[in-house]
Amino acid sequence: MPRFLRFLAGLAFLAAFSLPGPSATAQEVGVVEIAPYATQDGDGNWSGPAVDLFREAADAAGLYYRLVAAGSQPEIGSMQAVFPVYAEPQVSDTVRRSLPFHVDPIGLIGAPGTSSASGFVEGLAGLFNLGFLKVVGMLSVLLLVVGTIFWLVEKSGNGDLAARESSIKGIGDGFWWAGVTATTIGYGDLVPKTLGGRAVAMIWMLFSMALTAILTAYLVSLTGQKGSGPSLEDAIADQRVGFVADGAVPESDLKAARTLTSFDSLDRAMTALEADEIDRIAYPYQAARSAAGEKSVQRFAGTVAMPLFHVGSERLRIEIDRIILSPEWQRRMEDQFSSR
């Protein structure tokens, strides 16, 4: 046989044993439809960042597979992999799990228009309490003391203050000056003209910078709006809250709710919300946004849900983790979810 024909025969032999033919059995990979990570269209085609991640890892691992729809609580069983699922500490160590490919805060699905507007009103209502009145009282005393010192130092060399008919009016002007100076408004109707008055003004301006920062932080704490985000416990207090049983949001994180109702799926929880059987649904934020429709979704810092992969092959797990740790994947997650 000519050398060229032997070469072609060798290529055909290698192709026959290295490429999956029509009779090769594709390994099943279960996909849980959780928008925006994995969604299926009417033609049965899968898309989403989790699907793209798996396909790239499967190609690198040389896995011949087919994607099949999995239930809301899938098990690997005979499947090569299942995704996306949420991290659960109770999962047996015998189950291989990838790194989380995204870290998501917890969200609360509520009625239309209850997120920003009600939060603003509740924040204002939080100011009208004893703590706020104490702050107003202490600040008023401080302004009165500074204003009096300013008046005593300035009255002999400042015609605007010397012309006052009584000490009470002069101290009142000093109180006004201390207030507009502390708030950096500075109308200019009363300014220090003596060396001593300017020294007092400089000290008060520097002190006011620190006072403003402290006062702002304290007022924010009075409204219950923490600097890192709203409190989940405060948001669900006196609320009827629903959650998906054995899902990404543990029941222990929702103990502050007035009542807790578990559902076997998000669809059933949404139906209960529509029927006014519950007030809120606790669910991972990005998935909640995709499922909420016209309803509002609030996000809460501090508590997270982490979608990942359950895999049956160590090689596949290594490839998935490699992609997740790559700068390209981190940038994609940041670009896709930073504005949501």
C-alpha cells in the first residue's frame, strides 16, 4: 500500500476512536432553570453565564454531554453534573462541588412600589424618636455656647454686633452665626472682623468638619439604614415571609419575621404573594429580580447565596474552577451584575 494511503488510513483509524460517533452515549448534565444564570427558550436551547461556563469547561475536559432540564432540587445520581445549585453546608463530602461562580446577596420580593418609597418614609419616621431629640438639644446647646463666645470676643470691634440693643439679641446673632458656619452655608450677613473673632471662627470651622461627620453617621443609625445596606432583620420584622424550603436562604436567617412559610418552589411562593397570603419572599437577589416581574426587590448586605456546580468528575471540577478563578470570568460577572 502506498505511503500516502497508509497515512490516510491511520487518520481514519484515529478519528474513529477519538471522536464520538452517532452511536456514542452522551453523558447527561442536569440544568436547573434559574434566571439569569441558566434559562431555556421555547426551542429547548439553554443560555446564560452558567451554561457558557459549563460548555467551556466541558470542552476543555473533553466531555461528551447533553443538557437536560433538572428539577428544583436535583441530585447528581447518574448525571455527570448538575448546575446551577446553591451552596449548602449540609451536602455530603462525597459530592464534588465547584467554587461559587457568583456571590449574590439576599433579596426580598414585595408588592409593587414598596422598596424605595417606603424605605424613605420609614427612614424619616425613624428620626422622630427620643434619640433624635437628644441630638437636637445637645447641638443647640453647643451652638449657643459657641455663639456666645463669638459675641463676647467680637462685640467691641464689630459694628454689626455692637449696634445690638441688648445682650440677648447679640447672643442670638452669635447663635445664628455658629449655625450657618457649622453647616457651611455662610450667608455672609455676619462675619468676624477682629483677630480674636477670626481665631474663634477658624477653630469652630475645623471642629464643625468633624462634628458634621459624626452627626451624619448618628442620624443614619437612627433611621436603621446601615452604611453597608439595609438590615434584613429590620425589613422582615412584623412581616409574613415566605421562602423556598431547602433553598439558598436558610430559615435561621429569617427568624425576625412575624410568620415564616416554606414553599417547595419559587412559583408557589409567588402565587401566595399574589394571593396576599404572605408579605415578602426571601430569595437570592439576582434570581429574585428575574422572577419578580413588576414587583419590587430589595437587596440586603451581609447575607449571601452562592450558586455553584455539583460535578461527578474531578477533571471537570478542575476545569470549572480554573475558569471561575480567571480574571476574564471575574470581569464578566462584574460587568453583568454590577448595575443590577
